[in-house]
Amino acid sequence: MNFFDQTAHELLALLKEGKTTSEAIASSFMTRAKVVNAKTNAFIRLPEAAPDSCGVIPLPIGIKDNICIKNALTTCGSRILVGFRPPYDAGVVEKVKDSGGIVLGGLNMDEFAFGSSTETSAYGPVRNPWDQAHVPGGSSGGSAASVAAGQVVWALGSDTGGSVRQPASFCGVVGLKPTYGRVSRYGLVAFGSSLDQIGPLTKDVTDCAMLLNIIAGFDRRDSTSVDRPVPDYTKALVRDVKSLRIGVPREYFIEGIQPAVLKAVRDAIDVLKNAGAVVKEISLPHTQYAVAVYYIVATAEASSNLARFDGVQYGLRVLPDKARKTALVDMYETTRQKGFGDEAKRRIMLGTYVLSSGYYDAYYLRAQKVRTLIKQDFEKAFAQCDAIVCPTSPTTAFRIGEKIADPLAMYLSDIFTIPANLAGIPAVSLPCGFDAQKLPIGLQIMTKAFDEETLLRVAFSYEQATPWHLERAKL
Amino acid sequence: MEFETVIGLEVHLQLNTQTKIFCGCRNAFGNEPNTNVCPVCLGLPGSLPVLNRQVLLNGIKAGLALNCEINTFVKFDRKNYYYPDLPKGYQISQYDFPIAKKGFLTVVSDGKEKRIGITRAHLEEDAGKLIHDDSLNASLVDYNRTGTPLIEIVSEPDMRSAQDAYDYLTALKLTLQYLDVSDCDMEKGSLRCDANVSIRPKGETKLGTKTELKNLNSFKAVKSAIEYEVERQQRIVLSGGKIVQETLLWDENKGVTITMRSKEEAHDYRYFPEPDLVPFTLTPAEIDAVRQELPELPYVKQKRLQAEYGLNEYDSFVLINDRAMADFFEACTKLYPEFKKICNWITGPVMKETNERKMALAELHLSPEKMVALIRSVEDGTISNLVGKDVLTAVIDTGKDVASVIREKGLAQISDDSALEKIIEEVLKENPQVIDQIKAGKGSATGFLVGQAMKKMQGKANPKKLNDLIQRRLQNA
């Protein structure tokens, strides 16, 4: 078996047995990353040389290009950050480096994480390793595709409305969004500050627990990170769901879901039932408002978060093509006009609008109230069940270009992943089958806040009972 | 038509905490540009703010001193606007939950007490500084000031004259200096003030259209600008015109206000809750702990100095104007219960020393013990009042104690009769015509003889003794 097909825990076992070296593994992944990047475009920039490592887990890890790595280019998939090199490491990058990880930055993404297909990147779309005519999902499309294609052992992405889980689903890998506050956001270029979380993308659930162990924990530089002990998540990897109560929300099984997805998820629920779980139907009555609430809250925060890209201090600066003396406002306008893509502009305008005087109450304030209702839906649900199971996305990976001209259709791709961000709860997507075209299908599991252990236990139990996680994309 | 002026002030004060409001950078003035900066105050992508607890405590302190209610729900908001000195494109401020609200400040003006209402006081971060360099044909940004903690104190429209505004600012500055939360130095920009000014016919209760005055760089500028603006508004109304709501800049050199922006051009700041800072609730115990730390406030201190030491309005005012002086006064009274004499020495020679040296009292290293030793030396006749002032200067210059200075410089008064009599004989010999005048009944001429004798003794003669001896000598003549 090739290194690039193996999981982190398998590679660590080889290292432990002395069958290989971390240098050999790193160099093998570097070669693989180069060879297949022409097909995936998962890396915006190919890593030049792997840094040495002497840590406990000396494996190559891919980093989404919106997570700061000291002195490395960080583009967020946008032209506006051209040439920007942060003078500091993100909290998660520090932790990864401390564990010995070989940090490979530059994973492609939708511009500023605005998108569900990685087509809005200024550096070209990422292609799905299972079928290069299809999208890898987004916005962490580069992270998911690089793991599925074996360009990295595992990767970090960011998830604001499903940006780790939906691409994990589309690329047949495991993607986890931790509880809001479980992982430091320090050094993650903000999109929707009250929604963003960094999460692992891995080949299986065991790797997922291992990578979560590395990145989880309080960071005093992030006031929204929570100071509570981090359990050893690999201890939760127990194949046992006996008498665990699994909730199936009726609002997540709606018309318009691709039949193959529906069948795979139903089958997955049966697997859990057969393993002894108690399956019951539950209701999350405000689900239908989630997408609307999300596109108000997330864009409002984004419009403010992206104001700093103004051509003054770093990144792109474009002066208008005029002979006369340039006014300050002209520099702002031209820089932002040339620097941002269409989707970024659309979201900045949306967010600016919903915060404007006279509209604030009708949009932003009302959205926050509905957000509270959605949060309460989950609180009530978790009084009746230990985990919620549903599809990650209504469809498998769509074709490149299929939805790019129809933002609303694109936004609905995240209809099942958005609620977990609004509620701040953890959620994971893991492979649960393939459609007729051999495109992966994702199963989503959600638990209450800070109960990543139950989340991983259910995921592990399902994974161990099924063969999906053993499949690899052929490139 | 008679008009009434209505003024409200918005005062920004930089808080003198060790570090900035949302990061660990040094909060200092006057360093090399862009040296007190980090990813957080530079607003670099991915950086996040963390609230400096001391800023919060200082805000509570100021609120309590201004008799405000403290909002126990601590929340920050983003105020969105573009300017090159604002690296994030928004300022972190407090919008609907200011740290303090609904208070007042007692101001004494013309001997009359007046309460000026405080609408609110909120915490926020300062912006950087633009430096326009013509030689480069460019503007430069210094981010050292970015993230300096500010408290903005908004008054009610309770002031009725430019003098009222001046007195309010003076009282506010003094109060915050007592709290030691701000340097309140307008020259260094640690105190900045905008004024909202309107006029209305006397007797009218509705507020007139206001204008906002900016670029007021001194208390004097505040006064002059308001005086100018009131006159301008009156001229407009009297000539049948209407006041336009706008923001005006004070031009100090020309002594006029000029339009900066109209109401239509006003910003929509799109305030919304800062998602990077989690709101939290203060406990009553936390607020009480700050209350315990409040010092005696200037106005209360003034009343007490009057009651306890019998000082008059003016002397007590001069003392409390500098907390260090008032404290020094009280320390001296503990050692020597001659209150008025101590007060005179402090408000006179001591303040002359601080003013001339442009130094704070603490920098003079003058202990209450030395001060009292000096006053005692004058009182017991060891030195004259005049020499006492020189001794004070020497004590400050050398740091030596009073007795050594007097001894080393030979400044002690000569009370020895024989030495004095010798000099008196000389003086009488040299001034026979004066003796004739005295004999003719002009008693005041004695003073001239005393002066002459004092001159010969280089001021070291005990003046009382000298006077007595001359009187006696003349009677015997």
C-alpha cells in the first residue's frame, strides 16, 4: 500500500515499528502533492520543502489558506491579500507544530470561505478527486480534496455554515466542526466570527479524534474560546451504541433530497439501530429559517470583518487610473473593486444592508432572535436524545459550473449543516455510501455542546460496521 | 431678542493603563512611530481582541466618581467606518450598554454650585495618527495610539455659557486626575473635547438646532469657539436665517468655525454587537470593590479643608487643584498645627517653585518634615521670611535639610546686641538728617534706618531686634 492511501494512525504505527521514517513519509507526500495537484488544484501554492520535524506526530498536515502560518503567504483564496505574510502563527498552527506536525499551507478555498464549491477562489476551482468534473464542495474544498487525493495525511479547514462537513461529504472523508469555543480562532481570518470554528478533515474517525486532540483547548488570545479541560478524544473511540438514543429530525428529510442520499442515510440509521441504538423521530421546528438567519448573521459579521482589506496596510492596493490626484475614497473603492470577487462583494453588500440604520431591527435583530429559537430547538431535542443523525448535504457533489450562477441554489447546499453553527454545537460528517456515479455520500451526526465524545463514539461505531472509509479515490 | 445658550460636551479621555485596551502593547505617548504595536492593535487578519480588565475597572471608577449608575452587563459593539488610522475598518466601542450612565458632576462657578448631568460614559479604543508629509507627498500612519483605551463622557445639555463649559471641563479634568485614571493632558491628546452648541429665545424650553464643534485643542479654545459659535448663531437668527445642523471645525488661528460636514453626510456606523468579545455580567461585589478604592473627590476635599482647617474658599481651591499639594498640606498640618501659615507657604513659595521649575511637587523631593522645619525656623526668628524663600530654593536644589542649609550658608539671623549696635552706630553716623526728621516727629523714617542696617548685614539681622535697638538708641540720643 502507498503511504498516501494510509491514515495517520497507520503511518504512526509504521513509524513506531521502525518500518519507515518521518522523512520518507514527508517526501512521499510532497511528491504525491505535486503529481496530483494538476488534477485537483487543492493547493494554491505547492509546498517547496517539508520542514523537519522531531515531534510525536511528525506527519504532513494541510492548512486551509485562511489560517495564519508565520511568514508564509496567506491568501484566503482572494486577490486582495496578495503578498500578505502574517508575522504570527494561528493558535492551531502552534499546537500542530508543537505536536511535530509538518505544516503545509496554501490549501485552496472559496474566497474568504464564501461558497460551497470552491469555485469562488481567485486561484481556480478545486476538482473532486472522485470525479474531476465535479466540485469538492466548499469552502474547505482544498482541504477535503487534498486528504481524499492523498496529497496530505490530514488537513485543517474552517466551518462557518458547513465548510468542513459539506466538502468532507462530497470528497468521502471525515470532517468535524467542533463546539464553538472548543478550538481557538486566533489566527483564523474571520468570516462570521460568531459561527467560525476550525476543524479536522481526515481519512477516518480515529484520525479525526487524534487531530482534535491536537487542536482543541483554551487560548487566552481568543475570548470566545472556552476554558475547560480537553478529554482524550481517542478514548471515545468505542464501538458501542447500545441504548444510545439517536434522534432523526423530521425537518431534515424533505423533498428535494437526492434519492441515493436519502437511501444511504436511512441505511446508516438502520446500521446504528442494529447495533443497539434506540432510534426515535424528533422535531427541530425552526429548521426552515436556518438558511435565512445564517445569511443575515454571517454576512453582517463578514461585511465588518472584511472592512480591514482596504489597501492601506497590507495586501493589494490599486489606485484609480486617473491623472488627477487620488482621493482616499478612490483608493478604497478601486482596491476593493479589483481585489474582491463577485461572491465576496455580494456578501459584503448583503451584510452592509442588514446592518444599515432603519433595517437593523427587521433583519439583524430579528435574525438573532430566531437564532435563539434554533438553539432552543436543539436544547429541547437533546433532552430526548444523545445524538442527532441526518444527511450532511441534500446531494452528492454537483458539477463544476452547475450552480455558480445561481447563488440561492448554492446556498441550499448547506441547509443541513448551517443549524449546528447557529447553535454552536459539534457536528461531524463521515462517509456512508456512494451514488450511482460513485460519488461519496456523507452522514451527519450532531450532539450537544462540548459532547464531542458521544459524537466520535457514534461515528466510530458506524464507521467500524461499514466499509466506506476504506475506499480511496483513484487518481 | 434675548437668547439662551445651550451646550453639551463630549469628552474623550485616554486611560493611563499600563497596556492597551485589547492587547498587551505598552500604552505610552511619544515613542518612535509603530513601535508599540502587535497583530491585534494593527488589526491584522486573524487577530482577536481580549479586554484589558484594568480598563474596565478604570471605567467603573470614573462612572462612580461621576455619580453614575454602572451597567452590570458588560458588552462591546463595533462602530464601522473607513479611515486609514482605523486598521480594522471598525472601532470597538460600547453602544447600547455604556459602562456608566445617568450621573452628574458638581461644578462651582462664581461661587455658585451647579450640577451638570452626565448622560453616559462608555469605553472604546483610540485610533492611530495620520502624519501628513508634504516632502513625500504622502500621508503616513503611526499605529502606536491604536488601541489606547478611551472613555467618552457625554454630558447633558446643561451648560448655559462658554464659561460654564470651561468650568465643567476644569472640574471633570480634576476629578479624573484625582482618580488617577487619566493624565487629562490636552496637549498630549489624552483629553479631547467636542461641543454641541445651540441657542434659543430666553424662556423657550425646546432645544434649538445644534452644531457640533470639533478640533478644540485647549480649554481656552473650547471657550473661544463656543463664544464665536454663539455669536454666529445669533447673527443668523437675528437676520431671519435658520441654523443648519452640521459639524464645524474650529480654526484657532483665524478664530472662526468652518463647515466640516452636513447632517446629510453623517455616517451610518452600522453598530452591532462585537462577536469577538463575549458579554459578561459584573457582580455587585466587584463594583463595591472599586467603590472602596475611590479617593476623596476634589469638591468634597475642598469643603473639608475649609471646615477642618478654617481655610477660605480661595486658598482651599488653590490647594485642591493639585491633589499632591492638598495631600502635602495635610501632611504638614500633622507635624505643625499652624494651618494658615502652612497654607501660605504652600500656595505661595512652594507653588512658585513648581511653576518656575515646571515640575510636579513630587519631583521637588520636598518632605513635609523639611517644609515644617523651614516654617518653624522663620517663626522662631532664626531666619527672616525673605531668607526663608531662599532656603526653600536651596533645600530643593541640594536635597539637604533646612538646618544644614542655614548653617552652611550662614543665613541665621544675627540677634547678638553688640554686633547689631556696632552697625547701628555706623548707620546713624551716616544719616544725621534722618535722625533730625525723626526728632521732628516723622516716626516712619525709622524704617529707613532699619533697612540701611539690614543692608549692611546682608539681610541676616533679626529685623525685630534691629528695630527695637534703633528705637532705644534714638530715645537715648
